[in-house]
Amino acid sequence: SSYVGIIGIGRIERGTVKTNMAVTVVDRHGAKRQGRVLQVLGFHGLERREVSEAHAGDIVAITGVEKLGISDTLCDPSAVEALPPLTVDEPTISMFFRVNDSPFCGRDGKFLTSRQIRDRLIRETLHNVALRVEDTEDGDSFKVSGRGELHLSILIETMRREGYELAVSRPEVIIKEIDGELMEPYEHLVADLDEAYQGGVIERLGERKAELRNLEPDGKGRVRLEYIIPARGLIGFQTEFRTITAGTGLLFHVFDHYGPRLPGGIAQRQNGVMISNGTGVAPAYSLFNLQDRGKMMINANDEVYEGQLVGIHAKDNDLTVNPLKAKQLTNVRAAGKDDALNLVPPVRMSLEQALEFIDDDELV
């Protein structure tokens, strides 16, 4: 909080905490320092309410203790005993956050510069313990690592709502070199779904190089699948899984181990894209003629720029198109020549879907 500083939230294991109480803070490495509790805030529903004291078992928010970190223990100065530190999984997915340098930059956000983006990312690492932020050789780009695409997409959406404008790359797994061999992260995946959908899910996971470890029906029409899968095989699978199971499936995954990197690509985009060859406004006439080539991603009269993805090509190759072509007005008329143009509604993607869709040389 900009008013009271860092707010620490935790559960009281033993004893009592009171307003204006002196405490000893023990960090996860065992270092000790003195502090004083300024406020004790209890929870009532979604509200925080200030209380004079709280007891063992209560979940409270505490202010006044500077530089408070995850897994720090607040103790009575006469009985200093640190609780076991929390363990957080290491990041397995990384993305590049960079300054938005498209022709439309500055239209939607108020925080645009690399310094503002970097300060916000560093501030996020104070309480988002699974997040890692690294500077790159390019001063306008930062490597951000997290536990998965959902973890990072929540951060991106939060920053967008706060008024930050940025461009992000496709998620990629973090590769490590162990004993001279390239290793990639593997995850333990558990899927719970109706038996009617298990064939489609098993087929898709097989394409993503997942290894089936257990299949257990519950006798009531549902089945539980357990897999070991490369983390890169999970990129884009959440949306695909929801589609296959008609929203009825449950999916859970957790980091398992680092293992040998499998050759070949996983979960690559099957279709090519249509790329704009100019900057301007896309009239309905040009989009109507492009519909036969694939699915459009823009509406009539939307502004586009050179290099922007404007559609999904029906074939597997990329296609450079002219979405700016307007109808030539002449004094020649023919019956039926000016029929109304029926445009198919464009494809609209959520942030997670867009991150899954783009290739390595594209940005959202």
C-alpha cells in the first residue's frame, strides 16, 4: 500500500499479536531483525477490519514491518523460533516483455516506457515469489519467468488493467544443461473427465509426447488420467482440453522433474496466418474477398498496420494480403453488382489463446 507500506498476510500459529507490539522477524535464511506491528487487520468476508489483537488460528494482515518477505516468521522477542520456510516451485516457462513499438503504441495505455515496465515487474516480484525478472542486452526487453502460461497471463492482464502498454512473446520452456546434456521440465498431469471424451484427450496428449502412467475409471461415468508430459506440451493445451471435454473436464498439473529434451517440436500451430501488407483502414469490400482464404481476425473499418496478423490462413503457409483494397467507384452499373456484403464474424481470442496461437517470431 502506498499509505502504510508492505502488508503481510499470514496465520498465527501460536500466541497473540497486538497493535504496537515489538516483534523479531526471522527470514527464510535465519537472519533476525527487530520490528514493530503498526496495525492488525482481521478479515470479515472480503473486507479488512482493524482489530486490537488476534489469537492463534486467526488469519490476519499486519502493517508496520518493513521489507517483509514470503516465509518470514514474526516472533515474540523472548521466544524466537522460526517456522519451516515455504517451498515454491521453480519457474518452468519464460516470456519476453518489451516496449510496444507498433504503429499504434500509446493509444491504450499511459505507462509505456521500459523504465515504467521494469519498475512494475520488480515490484511484482516482492510478493509473487514464483516470478523471476531478468534484464536483457536490449534495454527495452525483459525476460520474465513463471510457473506456467496462466501465471504469466494473469500478470499481463493485471498490468493491462493498470494502464501499462507492452508487447509479449510466445511462452517457451526453460532449458537447463545438466552434465553436458540439455534437460527440459516435465510435469505430472492429472485429468478428470467423462469417459465419452477420453479418446480425444488421449489422442491429443499423445501428439504432445505425454506418457500415460495411470488410467482409473470411477465406475460412475468418469475417468482419471495421469501423465508425465514435457512442460512445452502443456502450452495451449488448457483451451484445447476445455473444447474437447465441452467444459466438463478438470485439469491439474505440477512440476515433476527435469529430464532429457525430446527432439522435434510440440504443439506447433497447424495453420498459417494472413499478414497485412500496408497501414490504414480495412474496408468491408477487401475483407469480403479475403474470407475465402481463411478466418479473419479483424472487423470491417478496423485500423491495421503493415506486418499485423489479420487472419488465419486455411492452409499451412503464411500469406501476405492487402486488407486495404477499396471498391473502385465507376459510372458503370450492372444488376446485382452492389449486393450487400455478408461478413463472417471475426475470430476473437482471449489473452491466453493469443499467447498459445502466436509463433516464435510474433508478438501480442
